[in-house]
Amino acid sequence: MKLRFALAAVGLALLFASWKISPPVGAKSARNDQPAPYPDRVILTWAGDPAHSAAVTWRTDTSVTKAKAQIAVADDGPAFAKRAVDVAAVSAPFRSNAGEAINHSVRFTDLKPATLYAYRVGDGANWTEWHQFRTASDKPEPLTFLYVGDAQNDILSLWSRVVRMSYAKAPEAHFFIHAGDLVNRGSNDEEWGDWFRAGGWIHATIPSFPVAGNHEYDRRDGNRRLLTDHWRAQFTLPENGVPGLEESNYYVDVQGVRVVGLNANERQQEQAAWLDEVLSRNPQRWTVLTFHQPIYSSARSRDNKELRETWQPVFDKHAVDLVLQGHDHTYARSNLLTGVNTRGGRAGTVYVVSVSGPKMYENQRLPWMTRKAEDTQLFQVIRIEGESLRYESRTARGILYDAFELRKRKKGPNQLVNLIPDTPERLRGAMPDSGAE
């Protein structure tokens, strides 16, 4: 009888494992996140021109000293795999609190614009599945991208639903902005493992555009605050920013939009001068900036006055269209702002602070906030087509929470049209019913 019960228990355990049932919220997953010969933590990024190149980074154990990728133009049948070409990886050992591993990276070059490619990574014996991605067009075309604020805490348990819902709402997205604090402890390897698991194959399919938050920094080397070694080891990004901030300060031009990533944690004055120069020779119709600590803070008892005074004059000078930020663990979105922390319709920039993870703060509820929220996990979908930018902020359930449209005009500033849904703001003490949509 005892043997029968034991066998039944084993059978149930195997069945649950096959269903991939997650542990209860707050429980610690009993998982083995050690590297193996089989690649994991595969992430697609840009390191150059999105129309003609792409980059991929992944991890293995130390037994894989020579790795590679294969890439081919995708086809409707399996024959494309026979046409795949090998691209040797750059491999480097990496030590973390979890032990030894090797990180590998490949840059795909000489790609055709607006073309669907399939790629896989491995060592010749151990291969991932074939992932697909589409290169950008080499001219202005309709563009869709996703943006989220801090994932940071309970990433696998609670952030995963947000990143997956964002893909469900915009599977055509060309790239994915992560506005800092991707994890809570930047040098904790297990948290990075959770971040990669939460996004899964989405990370390998939609190019990521991450910027560093304060939680990607820690103290070491004489108690100095330094960017975690994980950052450059696992992201292959452009190196066209301020020298010394490679891959944490950079920009790309994609389909008529200049997208700039700034590092608000250090060397802000140098980046202001760099940004002024980058935007002075900007041929693109639209300009989008992203960084972590916000120009206009949304959380109570926070104000980055020095950062605002250093950077906003450059934003105003070059009529930046949209600024996407994190850090404050609430939601706030401005009207058009120029130089002052007030609500106004004057020429200026739209500023957003958003949060996608479960860590929440109290909102300051200041006059500049056209729409605000507390205790709400959100993701944003931005679509640009010609002279119009359409912005949507959606909850973890995919429900529209905020929206607006920016319209370019031949003369003068953008026109902003608020498209806020007729629903109450989600604020403490006045939270609406959370039933079905």
C-alpha cells in the first residue's frame, strides 16, 4: 500500500512538472539555474544599424569555449536551415555569486532591411530552437515599440505576466525599452535568471533596448558605486555614447525615430554635452529618450532637481518628443511641458514615469500629472506612423489606462490630443472595482 501511494505521489509530481505549475506567489522556486552546455539567457539586441544588423548574447557553462550562431533568411518551410551561415561568437569567462560561466555574443551584419531572419545559437552539438526576428526598414516606416518601468522585485512570479501581456497586445513590436532597475540587486545572478526566465523567448525575438537603473549599480572596488559586471556581459549594445559609459549610454536610429538611452546614475554633465551634439545632427522626424531617474518625480518625497536642471534645457532646445522613465514605482504622465513643473499646453515634451513590477510607492499627485496611478502594474505600447505618435498605457490585464496622440505640425510645437479612457484613476483610497473588463 505504501509503495502504491509513493508511486502515485511520484506520478503526480511528474504530471505537475509537465504542466510547469509555478510555486505560490512569494514562494522560492526550487530550480537549478546553473549554466549548462545548452545555451540559456538568450537575448536579442541592436549594436549597430537596426536595418542591417542585430546582436545576440547567451550563456553556457565553462565547457563551451567555442560557440557560434547560425542565421538565414526565414522561409515557410524547413529548407532555410540548409542555407544558414555560421557566425563565430566572442566568448568570455564570467564569474558571479552563482559561480563560473561563459557569456557568448554574436553580431549579425550585412543583413537585408525589412527582412525576416531565423537564427539559433550553440556550439555545434547543443543548439537552441530557431528564433525569428525582422530587421528594421532603412527608411521611415510605421514603427511599434514597447516600454516598461522597473521590473525589480518578484520578477519571475509577478513581472512575467506583464512582459507576456505586452507581447500579446503588440506582437509586431520592433523593440522593447526597459527603463532601468531590471533587477533589485544588480550583481545577484539568480535575479537575472528570473528576469530572463520571465521574458523567455520574447527576449530572443524582440530586440531589447535597456538602460541602467540605480539597482544595476553596487559598491565594490574600494566602496565605489559601479555598474554591475552583468550588464556588459549579457547585453550587446551600441558603443556610441560618452566614453566610459559604453553600452549604458547610446542611441539608434530606426525607421524615422532617434531613440536615445541615457545613464542617469553618473556623468550627467558629460551626457548633456553629448546629447546636445547627438540631437544637433539628428535627421530623424521623431526623438524619444529613455533613462531611469525621472526629470519630474512622481513618488512622494522625491525630486531630481539637479538632473532636471542639467538635462531639460537640452531636451527643450531640441524639442524632444517623448521621455520614458522609471524609478518612482508609480505612474504619471504629463501634458506638454517646457522647463516648469506645472500643467500646461505650451510647446514641450511629454514625460512618462511608469512601473511594471510589483513594488509600489505613493504618488505625489502634482499638478503636472495629466494621468496618474498607484499600485498598478503597467506596460506601454507606442506606435509611430508618419506625423502621428499614438501612446497607450495598459494594465497587467491588458486594460487601457491612459492614451494620447502627438501630431506633428508644419510650424510650431506638436499637437497633443488626450485620449484618456473614461475610467477613474487608480489611487489609494479610491481604487476602482478590479473585476472583469
